[in-house]
Amino acid sequence: MATVTTTIERCLSDIRWWMNASMLWLIESKTEFIIFSTKHQFKNLPSASSLRFADTVLLPGDCVCDLGVHLDKNLSMEGHMKSVSEVAYFQLRTIAKIKKNITLQILTQLVHCFVTSRLDYCNSLLFGCPSALLRKLQIVQNSAARLITNSRRRDHITPILKDLHWLPIEQRIIFKILLHTYRSLHNVAPSYLTSLIKPYTPGRALRSAQSKNLQQPTTRSRYGDIAFTSAAPRL
């Protein structure tokens, strides 16, 4: 653990030096760090895990925000989905107040801009989350669909989503991963994604060699199962 801490502190010092050389200001006191691990592995971590960054001592947090995504130490994504739901409901209530004064086209555009776009943002990170957590986002999408179609709460939501050509939340997550996979296979995705998947090549001549499958790595934890390199071949 001491070697890892020293390496990270050196990386932070290099980042600080580069930002100063680029005339950028780095606020050490607002820097956060988090340790991702399973509940079992957390028991084996030293209780005094900390980083020294310039004159500031950084303690590990339970949840950090990176590019608008809330990541907790267990990668359950529960905090992120809660944050997305709260913001989306606020936007829906605001849009509902002006619904009578705008056309259906503008109403649909507002919902797409402020609600569904937020549901789709980085949603591939939600792959493998329990259905009970994804249900929170599905309720938000259902509310947005009912706002556009002016339908009642007791109306069945599946025909409404079909009329709007909206995929449910879980299918939208799978679609995003498949989209990244397609782009990676056709070399239009970033190199850090393209390098994560490899075509499956059998050791001898088999009919499966023509199926264009992807090589699936062996995983031993939930984190490995939900990683892109493992999820893409399974889908």
C-alpha cells in the first residue's frame, strides 16, 4: 500500500507541475480521491489510508463526482442514480408549469434536452446494476413520457414508450454498450476502447470462426463482469 501511495503522490505532483507550467490553477483542497474495492477487501485496507498533495492531506471519500458522474467506493452507482432522478424530476416539474404555453414539438424538445439526455449520459456505467436501482430511472422516463403524451398514471406505459420510439432504461444501457462495440470494431471509437475487445480466434478450424464473435476474458468478480471488455462479448 505504501508503494502505491508514493506512486500516486508522484503523479499528483507531476500534474500540479504541468498545470502550473500551463498557467492553470489547481486547488489542492478541492481534490478528492476514492478507493474502489469490494466490501471484503476493504477490511484488509489500512485504516489510515491518505495521500499528501502539496500541503494538503487527502482522506479517501465514500463518493466522488467525476465529469458529472457520482462514483461510490463499491461502484453500486446508487448515489449517481439518486442524483440523476432528483435533477430530472426538478426539470420535469419546471417543464410541466409551462406546458400549456408551448407546442408539442417544443415540449418534446425540452424533455429531450433536460431529461432523457441526462438519463442517457454515461449510462453504460450502469450495466449490471440491480433492476431495483434501475427502476428509479425507469420511473423518471415513464413520467417524461406521460408528460409528453398527456396520459394518465394508470395507463400502461409500454404502448406509450413504443409510440414515442423510446427504449426502456435497461435496453438503452445495452444499446449504448453495443454502439460502443460497433464503433470499436470499425475503428471509429477512441483507441482506449478499441484495444479492450479482440475478435475470437479458435485454436482449430471451427464453424464458429465465421460467426465474428469476440474473445471473452475470464473474470472472478462483479467488477470484471461489468467491465466493457467483458460485457461487449456477452452482448
